[in-house]
Amino acid sequence: MATAYRPRRPSRFAPRPSKAPRPAAPALPPAAVVDAVLRFHDQEQDQGGGRTLLRLSAQRLRDAEVRAALGDHAARAARVSILWNEREGEIIRVLAA
């Protein structure tokens, strides 16, 4: 004959599991920065499989045209890379340091 047991209630004095704070995810770069990297990139690294890593060099960031497009985000654009799919013509991932 089976008996049903009620589940134990946790003691109010028992230690509760602590919730560890989650590390804050880095904020995504503004769309203007992603657009500028796509339009003005001067460094391309073939990643294989039809994928290319696009970046702006320090020299290109000093150009007046690029500075005008980026404004205050020029420093941030130096840390952004875009993984580009050549076959589909679309962004695979935006990498921001």
C-alpha cells in the first residue's frame, strides 16, 4: 500500500540559494557605426566559406568623410568588426570589443 507524503516546506531559517548577478552584456554599437563600417571599410580578411571580416583602419578613421559620418562614434567604430556573407550579401554577425 502506497502512502502519499507531503513535500517538506523549506525552513524559514535554512539558507536560501543566492542569485549571482549576471554580467552585463556589452551594448550593441549604434546603427550608424555598423553602416559606416559597411560603407567605408578598408580592411578585409577572408574567413573562408564565402565569409569576410570587414574593419576600418586607424588611417581610414582619420578621413574627413568617415569622421563626418561617424561624429562622436569614431572611437567606437575602431573596435567594431562585421562578419559579412559574400554569397548572400548580408551581415552574419557584428563583433564589438
